[in-house]
Amino acid sequence: MVEQQGPVVKTLKDIKSLFEFGDEIAPFLEELFAFLTDLMPILAKANHLLGDTTASMPAASENIASADTIAESATHTIMDHVEELTTGLDDLISTQKEAQCKAELQKFAGKMGEIQTALQFQDITSQHLSQATQIVAAIQVRMEKMFESLQTIGEKNEAVKVILENYAADISSDEAISTEDTIRRDDAISQDEIDALFGN
Amino acid sequence: MADKKVLFVEDSPTMRRIIANSLRQVGFNEIIEAENGVDALEKLEGRQVNLVVTDWNMPEMNGAELVKTLREMPPYAEVPIIMITTRGMQDDVITAMKLGVNGYIIKPFTPEILQDKLRAVLD
């Protein structure tokens, strides 16, 4: 992951400098600030303008839902054509007397079945998109609470207020950072292992 | 498998279409389709079915809740149930087995896999 000094990271460091931590809690709070420093650019990547995050998050969720609807519509269109072709092929196969021709037609009918199987991607993708939308919404709620807390502190603390005002002035769309982090689960079970559990 | 009646529960319109086609290909002519567990129980109305095929992740009542409910209803306590889902963790499979599922298929699947599981469960 490539790190950049953006206005949010700078703001976090400025806020951190306001506090003097006791020996017992300092290591935990150091870790907390390090975590937030790493997290903020990733969230900025998701929505570009961190200062407008609460406005941008709904747009991200809407874009995800829109992509899902478009994919579903396209899938149904493909299925319409596949079903029509399958019916036509079945009719041709039933009337075809020439063996080789019949075999070729049956091969094509098999391909139609494979297309239909492959279209299952739409449902699988839809579920992943739904999970992503839930994550985006949860992050939005959390960030709104965090900024509310900071603003409450800013009402009583001039130094924090200045930091927040500087942040609002500095925020830009350049804070997006590329990350190559991926999370991969390698503990999924195979169909053969499932069959073994059922004794098949 | 001809003349057998199947209750098929799936919230995705795309998957309902694909799986219904697969069930017809293997000989099921009478398919009761439902969008979730609540819809499934309403459409059953106490009717006898030979098989239940259900997704897991669904709104209102998910597949696991539906299976648990069906197993507690005398007419459906022994009906074969196959779950077709994207949930691919061992814990999920074991949970489903404990609820009383007879077969478990991970999406995406081929018609041949469905046919194999149907034979294993119905024969």
C-alpha cells in the first residue's frame, strides 16, 4: 500500500499532537491513531472526497445498486434468447433424421445449457454487491459519528476548531490512494467435501 | 422424477429462472416457486410436495429458518430438502445438516450436479 500525506492524515497527526498520553494507555492510543492514519486514505479511495463523504457514500451505494439492476436486466435478456434458441434446437433435433447433423445440433443445445449455467454469475455478483453496499453504509454511519464528535470538541477547544477548519479548506479529490490489499478466504469447502459429509 | 412436485425457494429472479429450467430438464413438471421463506410457507398451504429446493440468503425468512420451520411441521418433517447457496464454509454446511437438509449445492453449479444430488436424495 502506498502512503500519501493528505489533509485527513495531516489532520489526524495535528489532533494527536494536542494530547499528552499517560504511559499505560499511550501504546493503545498510538496504535489507534496509526490504524486511523492507514484507514482514512482507503476510505478516500472509496469515495474520493472524504470531506463530502457523508454526501458521497449514498452515491456509492446507489451506483452499486444501479450496476446490479443493469446486470440483472442484461441477464434476463440473454436468458430470453437462450430459451428461444434451445426451443428451436430441440425442435430441429426431433425432426432431424441425419445422425451427424443431429449430433451437431445436440452439441449446440449443450452449449446453450452451459451459457445458462454461466449466467449464475449475476446472482453471485449481486450478493457480493449487496455486501459491499452494507459495508459502505456502515462506514458512512461510523464516519458521521466520528465527525460529530470532533465538531463537538471543536466547539469547546479552539485548537481543534482551527484544525477542522483547515481540514475543510484543504480537502481535495487528490487524497485517493491505490491499494493492492486483498482479503482472500482459503478455507472454503469444496463440493466433494460436502458430498462426503452427506455420505454421497 | 416425472409427476413429482417440488417447492423451489429463491429470492433472485435470475436464479429462479435458471434453477426452474434445470428442474424441468430433469423431469419436474410441477414447480411451486417462492421468493423467500414466508412466501414459501404461504404457497405450500399444507400441500404435499416431494422435494424442497431452497436458497439460504433471502429476505424476511432465510433458507435456514425455512428448513427449521418445515422440519417442525409434521407434513414436511421428512420431505427431502436440498439447499443451493453461495455459502461455501464448512460451518455453513454443518449448520444446514443439523437443521435437517439432505443435500447441499454451492453456486455456481451445473445441471449435472443438480441431477446427481436429486438422485441421491430421492432414490
